[in-house]
Amino acid sequence: MARTTVSELDDISRWRRAARLAGRQLGWHVRTGASLDSVWVASEDWQAPPGSDRAAAIQVGALILGPGWAHSVLTFRRAHESARRPDGSVSGSNGH
């Protein structure tokens, strides 16, 4: 997805038409949209950049749980993973 703020544009409709035209010329199926403060173009033909799933998960988590949640979860994961033995079991675990 590509997004820009409405304040950077002089004509939202022209931006959306240009995005759709550029997509057609490149052979992509694109969708455009607008909200009060931004406009966007998206295509399922575009490849997601590496790490985008993780970035999306962090953004959703921050919306639901607040901005500090990711640090807490990552700190817990690192501590848990460092307790893992080479055979995959966790130290202090009773095998369950």
C-alpha cells in the first residue's frame, strides 16, 4: 500500500485517477481510497516487503494493548527462548 496525506495534494481525485492509470499501465489491479486526512493505493499484485507481517502485528497490538506492549512480549520471548535447551525442551519444564 502507498499512502500520502491529503495536505500534500492539490487534487485528491486527480491523484487517485493517476494512481489507477499508472497501475493499469504496469498491468496491476489497484484500488484507491481516501479518508479525511490521507489517500491510498493498494494492489494485491505487489509483493509484501520482508517483515511487513510483523510490522502489521505490532501496529495492531499497539492499537489494542497500547504502545508498550511489544517490548514486554519481546522481552518475555527472549527470556523464554534463552531457557530453551538444544533438544528443544525448556529448562524448568516438566515435559508438558
